[in-house]
Amino acid sequence: MKCIIFTLMMGTVLSQTYHHHDIEMFIDGTFKYVDTDHDGVMVKGELAAVFDYLDVDHDGKLSYAEYTKYDGASAESQLTHDVFNHFDTNKDGFLQRTEYVDTLFSQMDHNGDGQVTRHDYDHFFTNVVHHEMHQGHNGR
Ligand SMILES: [Ca+2]
Ligand SMILES: [Ca+2]
Ligand SMILES: [Ca+2]
């Protein structure tokens, strides 16, 4: 009986939060993936190059399957799913180049110098995750 109650409670918790480990894996994995010259700074050209690389069928947009080829972004993870939906601002189920490269980069580069440091990146994703935790899973 105790076991059943515990399982139910865990189910509720998991639908409202993400594992800290998943968040770290996601941020760390995706940053390293985008920062192709490994100088610790992401520039827009790197993000654009990753977009082209992930867009396997070259239709100018990323499907969920294409997006989850990212290192650190597990297709089964609720976090990955919610981040994808967060970026998909017109809610058509795809990430257009404008959504993924232009909008995303300008949101991350908040001092507008064309460079996104690991600190900027962490800060941005922490905000996205918190936003999604409050928005997405309250069952309303
Ligand atoms: Ca770089
Ligand atoms: Ca595509
Ligand atoms: Ca879209």
C-alpha cells in the first residue's frame, strides 16, 4: 500500500518538475554541441551551422526528430519536449530558422554584443525551464 502511494506521488512530482540531472545534461550537452570551436562562446554563425546540420531533409525547419539528434537532448525527456515547444512560437510543430536561430540568439545575447557565453546560456535555459515548470504542468 505504501508503495502504491509513493508511486502516485512520484508521478505527480515528475509531471511538474524536471530532474536536476536532466537539466544539467541538456544545457551542458547542447552548449558543447553548438560551440563548435570550443572557445566557450557561442556566436550566431555557430547556431546557424547547427541548424543546417540538424535539418537533415533541408526543408528549412526542424522537426522534433531532427531536433533531438542533439547531444544531451533525449527525445523521451519531458524537458526536451517542453523546450522544443517553447521555441516553437507559432506552434506548428516545427522550428523554423527564424524561431531557432534569430529569435533564440537575440534572446540569449542580452547585451547585444553578438556573443553568448556559457553563463548567458545557463541563465537563459534556467529561465526557460522555470517558465515551463510554471506554465505547462499545472493541469489547467
Ligand atoms: Ca564558439
Ligand atoms: Ca527539416
Ligand atoms: Ca514553428
